[in-house]
Amino acid sequence: MISEELKAELLEVGMEAARQAGVLLRDGRPADLAVAATKSSPIDVVTEMDIAAEKLISGILAERRPEDGLLGEEGADTPGTSGVRWVVDPLDGTVNYLYGLPSWGVSIAAEYGGETVVGVVAAPMRGEVYHAVLGGGAWLGTARLACRSAAPLDQALVGTGFAYVQTRRAHQADVAQRIIPLVRDIRRGGSAALDLCDVAAGRLDGYYERGLNPWDLAAGDLIAREAGAVTGGRPGEPASGELALAATPAVFASLQPLLEEAGAWHD
């Protein structure tokens, strides 16, 4: 069982790494990135920034917690020997970052014994840093977060996301078409980590997406749960690449069977 002292240490390290990576990405982004002259150069720059941010994060983790494991979006995958594994998305919302939209962030989670115990999501352009510790609530800065109070599905604002593979996108559009008439409206934010934090902060009643990776989910899923949201995937299963869903308890109970019936979990 993890101690409170270790949780506190992991939170401190995760917060430091997320903040520093956020500053690097915010201050290092060229002002003309979205209007660069060639098609390849904007993507190349985003990729370089993504890799640089993960390198910065992994360097901090290696210095502060050298025995820990690491799973990162940009290819890092080391097992470690301490029982702690960091799950890192150095730049979640790369298309938003490319276009100069503010909804992108740095997502860092710490697992102990396979369970997520700390989650940090920094959103530099929104001036926000979210964090959660297992059993300790979810926070935006010093303000404790709570998901929205119960509302019927037809009054729910629901976020989602779409894949870049055309066949999957087409099916996701069909699923959204079935959901839209049943809810207040749908939003597509472009960052899974921030969508999950928005559920925690009461800015969304629910969020679902197919095709997420562990680094997209780990921190935001804990933050949403610690704010009182219910998270999961297909009935009886945890959130995964097959399907991730986070919502207020009432909306979750209504939305999950609809997504199952619509086949949101397959391409």
C-alpha cells in the first residue's frame, strides 16, 4: 500500500515536471507556426517541441526518481524497479497547439502497483494546473473541484473526440449523430486530458472517446474520478483505448448504454 508521504512526493515531482514542460511549450512555440510557408515545417516543429517536452520531463523524473519506470507518448518505455511508473503525454492537443488554440496541455500521471495515484494536467494557455491524488480529491490550483450536480441526459453538455483515421472518423460521426438529439449539445475540444479535467471542473457533464492511449487517459481519468465523476469504458470495464467515458453519475448511467448500443467501441 502506498504511503501518504510517497503520494506527496510524487505529486511534487509531477507538478514540477508539468509546469516546466508547459513553460517550454508555451514560450518555445514560434508565433508564426500556423502560417509557416511549407506543409511539412509546422508539423516538424510541433514534433520537435513534443519530443523536447518529453525529454525535459524524463530528465526531471530521472533526476528526482531514478528508480521509477516511464511510459511516454514519444516512445519512452522503461520498467523501473520502485513500483512507480510515470505515464506521460508531453503535449496533448497537438493540432490545437499547431493552430494557436489554447486547449492543449501536459499530462503526467504516476502509477503505483498498476494503480494511478497521482495525476497532473497543466494547461499553460488557460493559466491552469489541475491535480489529484488518489483519495485526496481533485484540484484546480487551490480550489477543490466537483463535477456538476445531477442533470438528465437531455440537459447534458457532452464532449467527444475524433480519430485521424478516416474509417474510424466516419463511424465516430455516425455515433455522434445518434447521440446529439438526446443531449443538450456536443463539444469537440481537441485534448482528451483537458476534456476529462473539464468534466471534473463542471464545464462538461460528460465526455467519451474511442482510441485513446494510456498517456491520454491516466492523469485526467484520476482527476475526474476524484471530483466525483464516474469513469469507465464498456459496461463493467475500465476506460481504455476501446472506449473511455467520464461523466456525472446520472449522465454516465444514461450515456454508457447508448454508446454500447451505438457501437462506439468499434471502428
